[in-house]
Amino acid sequence: MSQASNRLDALRATLKQMGVDGFILPRGDEHLGEYVAPCAERLAWLTGFTGSAGMAAVLPDHAAVFSDGRYITQMDQQVDAAAWERLHLRETPPPTWLATHGATMRIGYDPRLISESALRPFVDAGLDLHALPANPVDRIWTDRPAPPCTPCVPQPVQWAGQDSHAKRARIAEDLRNAGEAAVVLSDPASIAWLLNIRGQDVPYTPLSLCFAIVHDNARVTLLIAPDKVSGETRDWLGQDTTILPPEALEDA
């Protein structure tokens, strides 16, 4: 049996333990970014497909990998046809494929990896969707790389164009005008702009993977691995920024 088949069998067994029949696996990470760290390359680990855009759908007796026209040849080269169907996501949209093969099945998904708008076509297809408390791929990926931990460093104002306090004050005013107490930011690019920070956690973009909560008093809760933040960067962020580990997001 091939490695692809072994991993697919392990995933199906895990899905059964979690009380669902199928699973939707996008390529993106918890920040919904196009470029992801090695620890978030779940689609590549499960299917072998390393393109920057794609999705997998797994059912008890069927499994498919989807991507766009840029990657059809690459999918043919990388994905085991004995284990996976290899499909064009516009010619055969994943919701349509799932509705055809698993219309009455319980379909799980990781709510951290898919936006509300991206989930909508699956809802509209009438699928029985279930948000899972953990990603089943993570449970079987025994040699999964550790999360990246490159230093989070200041971006000088001469390059940023405006200091962070002024940016936060503008957002806080917008929050107060909208009658909101806070906003959660999950896009590291937005946080890099807001706090004038940079990192090297993902390829091609100078980002530190993190979350943030901006409050209506212009204070910020930054949820980032503490080891990434040096004393210099803590001083740069200032006393109005509270640093917590990413796993504290829900409580925060």
C-alpha cells in the first residue's frame, strides 16, 4: 500500500473517531494566508500536492484533490491517482463533488482554516457540515514540524510612514463610532502594518504569525509566541500592547 493510501486510511479512521464521515481540507493556514509555514502544509503532507492553491475532500469511499488551471499538470505529477481523484476546482467545484458523493453524510471542517464566505458554497450545496474542535490531519501527522519562531522585529517609522499609536488611535475611533468594543485581527499582514513589526515566519512575505485584538481605547492584545519577542521589540510595542501566547486567543 502506498504512503498516500496509508495516510488517507489513517485520516478516515480519525474522522470516524471524531463522529464525521468526511472532511474538507483547504490549503491555507489559521491566518488564511497563501504562503504558509511548513507546520501548516497539511494539504501537501496528506496528498503530496504542493501548489499554492488547492483543496482536498475526503469521504469514506472517495477522495479528491482540487486546484485551478495553473496546477493541473503538477497535480498529475504529485498526487497518487490510485488514492485521489485530481480535479479542476472550477470544472468540478468541491461542494458539487461532495454533494454528488456524500449528500447525506456528516462533513467535518476545521473552522480555523476556512472563512465564512469560503464556507458558504458548501452550505448552499445542502451539505451536513460540522465544525471540528481539532484538525484531524494534525492528529495523524506524527512528524509535523514545529511552528516557526523567527524574531519579531521593529519596522522603523521612517519606512512604516506612521507610528503605531496613530494607527491604533484611528481604529479605536472607528470602533467607538461603530459602537464596538474591540476587533480581532487574524491577518498577520494587517498586524504587521498596525504595530510596525516584521518577521520571517513564512516564505516571500516579511511576517510574524500572530493574532491581535484592538480595543476601543487603542490598546492592543498581541497573541504571539513570546519567544519571538525580544526586549527591544517589547519596548517598541510599548505599554499599551499586552503580549499573550496564541493559544490564549479564545479566552482573550
